[in-house]
Amino acid sequence: MRALGFPVDLPTTMESGQPPHFLWTRTRDAFFERKMHGIPWRLAQGEARAVRTDARFLTQANRLFRAKDNLAEIRFELSADGPLRAALSSFPHLRLTQSDPWEALVCYLTSSNNHIPRIRSLVRSLVGPGGEVLPPEEISETDLRKKGFGYRSEYLRKASALIARGEFDLPGVASLPYETARTELQTLPGVGPKVADCILLYGFGFLESFPQDVWVKRAMKEHYRLSNEKKVAEYAGRKWGEFAGYAQHYLFWQARTDAAADSLPPRFPSRPRRNAL
DNA sequence: CCCCAGGCACAGC
DNA sequence: GCTGTGCATGGG
């Protein structure tokens, strides 16, 4: 096992609605695993919040956790803003992750009007024996209705077919400017503004992307009195610019955890937890 | 029975 | 351009 050279809150980063949330399995506290190219890949939380990874996946791990992002600097840039500052302090060392574009596309096509646990089980039903999401040519021939994808089945089947036939150049999106990339992705069936932004942020690493789902919309309305999608986008671009994606993810996860805390039954008498982090 | 979920496509203004 | 509605499916 090798340690990455920067701190990561591994559980939160892996389980905050990013693609790893859907594809990795939590084995014990702070241990995560998936297969890649048929080989098991394990991640663990080491000393001083360092991430430990199987040595042969060191490069992949640095890419997954976006080693080149200077999180301290990004957080400082974003912390000028009050409501966002609160979310930042809730989750020290929560990082954005960088996944594969195809994986991200499958995840967020599946996500529309759906719950996270269900997105997870649906996506995992499309993972092949090697650990990766099945390639487009296989998904385009899968009976997705039978697997429970519902009305998203046709979106996923058609999008897969377009990519499999080479009629849509998914890797090519990486070299487009953000706005063009966003427009281009939205030509795929089932890909609207929100799904496109998620793919761009988590699959391609466009950090200026600001996906607006129901939770982020709620947060932007509560904190900033902005209920119009275009005005939110404009505000995010002006205020958070090249790091809007980070702002979005912190606001999103803060809103989610707040809601979960509200709906939790009052717990007492609460013995001291043995495995508290 | 209801409502909701990391929305989208489509119709009607 | 904006606003409303139906949509598969499962959980609360």
C-alpha cells in the first residue's frame, strides 16, 4: 500500500453522490474497494487523513482524487461567501473526484428523478466481470427495462448506440470549451442541463460546471434567494468561477446531510461509539 | 392512497 | 423564451 501525498476525507468523498458512490463498495469503516481491469483495488484511510492505495493503482488514485487541485487554495477562494463557508467547514478535506466519462454518463443518465440508493443498485447491475461499467456496445443490447431502469431505458439504450456506432464522440468532448461541451452532451437522449453538468464535472473535470439538482436549487433559494435557474448559473459563474463545481458539491452535500439529520429519529442514550473517526 | 427522488422531453403558450 | 405535465420504479 502506498499513501497519497495530500489529505482526503475518504468516506465523505466516496459517499457524497459522486460516481464512486455508485461504483465502490464500503467494506469496513473507511475501507473501499472495486475491481478495475479485473484486479481488486482497495482504498483505506491512513494516518493524518492520507489515502492508502494498492501501489499499482497509485497513478489512478492520484487522478481519482484530483491530486493537482490545491484544495486549501480553492477552499480559501470560496470561503469569502457566508453560506458556503458553513458548508466548507462541515466537510474538511472533501474533494471532488475524477471518474471515467462513460461511467459518469451511465451514472447520471440513471440518476434522473431517482433516489441515490436505487441509482447505485441500477448502475451496479451494469458492471461487468472486470469491474468496469459495461461498454456502450453491450449496454445498447441489454434489456434495461427488465433490470428496472424504467423510462430511462430508452435514453440509455439510444445514447449507448450512438456512442457505440461512433456517431457521438464522447472522448472528444474533453477537448471542447465548457459551453460547447455542454451543448454537445445535451444532444444525447436523456441528457439535459443537469445531467450534462454532472458528466462534465465528475467525468471530464470541468470545475466551472455547476449542476443544479433539486437540492442545490433548494440551497440557492434558501441562502441566496435565487429561484431562477439562469440567475443561479450566472451567480455561480460570477461568484465562484473556475471553482463553481466545488461550491456546488459542498452546497449539495450540506443540504443532503441537513435533511438526513432532520428526518432521523431522536437517538438516545447513545453509548460511546467504538469506531468513531 | 399520497409524495418524493442528483430530470428530461414534449406540448402549449 | 418560459411553464406545466407525464413518465417507470421503489421507498416512506
